[in-house]
Amino acid sequence: MANPKFDRPVPIRIDDPRNVQSAQDAYDILTHWQGIPDLDHTGAIAVCCKAFKGQRSGKEARLAFQRFALNNGILADDAATTNSSSGSSRQR
């Protein structure tokens, strides 16, 4: 099973700041998520699982996880302002 590394980390803040650096890191966060599962959550899990099998790239897993983090209000503030293409993020 592969563990694709991200080309750059995804900074998040749940309780403490953390940099998510691989599909495995993202998968661990997604499977322990205490919020309400949504399409971004389900999609990010699916992309990470496919990345483990070599069917998706680390870049695709990173983008899926970053979308999940942004839409669930856990993307660190500095990343939300520089990487947001949708305009605003919702807070949990």
C-alpha cells in the first residue's frame, strides 16, 4: 500500500495547529472526524483510499482533503486566505 506524500502540507487547526503531509495523515483525520459527514468528507476518504492503491495521485488526495478542511472550518487561517478559490469557509 502506497502513502503518497503531498507536494506541500495542508495546515489545519482542530485543537492545535497541525500540518497534514500525506494521504495517510489525511485519512487518519478523516476517519476520526467528529463532525457530520458530508460529500467532501466522503469524497476525500475515497480519494485517499484510491491514492493508497495508486489509482489517484498525492496531489489529488491533497486537493480533496484541502476542500474538506476549508468547507469544515479547520483549514488554518493563513491557508484559507491564500488558497481559497470559493470565497468563504463555513465554521463548524
